[in-house]
Amino acid sequence: MPRLRPLLLAAVVLLGPACPPAAAAPRTTAPAAPAMAADALLDTIGVNLDPRDEALVANLRGAGIRHVRARGVADPADPTWAALRALTEAGLRVDLVADPGTDWATFADAAASLGKGLESLEAEGDAGPLRLAARAHPALRDVPLLAPAGDGAADYHTARLELDGRCPGCVPGPAEGLGSASPGGSLQVTEATLGAGVPEAVAARYLPRLLLGHATTATRTYLGALAGEQADPGLLGPDGSPARAHRDLANLVALLADPGPAFTPGRLAYRLSGDTDGLRHLLLQKADGRYWLVLWVEKPSFDPASGRELALPAQPVSIGLADPVAAARAFAPDLGTAPERHFAGPTRTIELEVPDRPLLVELLPQPPPEAVSAAPATSRPSGSPLAGDRSRAPGPPAAAGGDRRTPATTRGSAPAAAAPAGRERGPLAFTGSAALPLLVASGLLVLVGMAALAASRRRWHHHR
């Protein structure tokens, strides 16, 4: 038998690489969740302002804000109207609030001067007179009308949200209790305020979380409040300079901006596990097929009673995907727009530490099987960066307004993530490259068996 050991060892060495794994790792079983278009999220963000505050207007444009809410005064010769026209000419869309007690016909004429930049008209009281004046004006007939919930003349219903220092998830949502009172579920939060005494660092946590939490329930959420000619959106410091909330929101907008024609987002099957207490998430997709999963912990970061900030440790969370992704990157808008972590692929599991600030996870889908087979053997499929290889990975997104799509990708085409995933090889699916080693190993095993049988017969005759 000792002479047979080299033959047996050679058979094992040859047979090992030819045999595939016994079974593949189990997939995550989770329902496929629908994604929201990333750029559509940015259209849910608005800010209340005084249009004559040039510094605030410039800072908002620098943050990528597209929608503002302002009050239209009764006097059509007031400088406010010139400032409003300057906003619309700069590309901002305006929700115009009617000043109570105004002459409605005069107001309609002044509102029409804003042209296509006039996004909506809003009445803070009875919307009936405003509707009559708007529908009688040729330029305003198709402009949506906003009014408080319960007003049958409104196209969109409005609500206000005052946090009074509490966290966004600590108070009832603005859509709760409205039910069918809002036509088609169309709701706009016209004034969302944090409350007096909230520190700048806490505002930087709460404002992005507030906007993300409202993304699926409100058509738009306007930060700050209209108080005469003053607005306090929480984005500027006492001296008028951009605050931390402005910086963080600008980074969030820059990362998610995806301008271009509209497209239909796909679905992604994933499951979150680990420490999910207070965990919130929002699934987004860009036109190039990449999914963006936004995660944050919705717990108090501030105690209004004592005025103290609360330190919340990050929570370990695992993302389990039903289908593997080619690679993934994690971004923290409070730290910048460069990726903080890279995850090599293909992978179905991503381990993270989620804080009480938004954490963005970019998921690069696997290329379709036909794209892989058509690619040269020495080249890497387009859009499949090596995790950890910053020279090959796509750079951080540019500021809002830039189009970073590859020339071969358009919004009219189906997202890459919607393509069918490549089939995995079953446990008995041998390939042609494994056939020769398998035949040689089998022959060696047959020789070993015959030699062992002959040796056993000789020993049996010897004992007789």
C-alpha cells in the first residue's frame, strides 16, 4: 500500500481544481423595493427666503437649491417684484405667497411677470379669490394653487412643521391625519422649522434628515419660515455666512444630482440587519443604473429641555443584497464628496457603521452577461472600478448641474441594474477546461483501485 500513496496523492491534486464548490452561498431573501429617482429627491427641497437678500440667494444657488418660497407684496411697484424676477431669470422656481388683503387682479398681473419661473401660487387663508383671479388671467390658468388642508379650491394642500428642538422622527409627520383631504396625496410642507436654540452642529444633522424623511410623503418641503420679510432656513450663521447645515446639504445635493430627461427607476432586493434600532433608509437610483442607498439613525441628537447636544454612537448595520453588485462606495456628506470607503466586488454583503447623519452607499450593478462576453479578455467592463483603486474608480460627483453620464448611457435607455443577472454555475456544471484533469484523475483512481485489489488477493492467498 505505501507504493500506492503517490498515485493517490496525484489523483487528489488533479481532481481538486476540477470539482466545483459543493454549493453557492445562500442569497438574501427580501422583496424588491422600488427606487426613487435621485434627481427627483432634489426637487423635494425648497427654502423660504426674502428675495431681496442677495447673500442668501447666492448661497442657495451655490448649494444647488432649485425651489424657493417667497411673499409677493400688494404694491406691484415694490422692489420685491424686481428681486423675484431676478430669481426666476437665474433659474430658480418660485412658490409665490399672496399677501393678505391684496388686490387680486393687480396681484395676478404682477405674478404673471415672473413667467415660467412661477411654480405655484399660494393663499394663506381662503384660496377662492386667488383661484378666481388666477383662472381669469391667461398666463396663470395652469399654475397650481396651494392652500391649507381642507380647502377644496387647492391643487396642493399645505402643512407646517415645527420641531421645537426635537428630532425630525420624534414628531408626527405632516401627512398624518390628512388622509383623503389632500387630493391625490399632494402635500407640500411650506414651513419646516427646527426651533430656537438648536446648535449649528445639530441643525446640520436634523435638516438633511428632515428632508430625506419627507421625500416620499411630501411633494416639497421648504426649510425655514416666512415671518414678514425675514426667513430663517437654518442654512446661514448669525453673520450670514454659510453654516454647517448649508455645507452638508450642498454636498448631499452634489452627490445625488443627476440632471437630464426623466426615467423610470428600477427595483432592488435588499435587507438590512444588525443594530437597526431607529435606522431609516431611502433607496434612490440614477439614470446610469447605479443605486444609492441613504442610511441614517433617527434618534435625538439634542435635548431641548437642557439645551445639551447628545452623542450617539454609530450603529453596525449589514446590507444584504439578493444579487451581487460589482462594487460599492460609501459617502459621508458631512465630510465631503469624496468616497470614504470602497467595497470590492462582486459582493452581496456590505458592512457599515451608520451614524445619526446621512450615509450614502453607491451600488454599482453587475454588467449584463452579453456585455461581459463581448468585452476583450484584457479589458475591464465599462463602469466597473476596482474597489480601493482610486485611479480607476469614477471621481466624486461634480457640483449640481454637471452631467456626469458616460456617452453610451442615456435616460431613455433601460437602467443597467434592470438587466437580468448572469446565471451562476451549478454545483455539477463542469467546464471544458476541467475535463482533461478530471479524466486523468479518474484514470489514476482506477489504477489505484486495481492495484489495491490485486494486493489484497495476494495477502489472502498468503494467509491460506
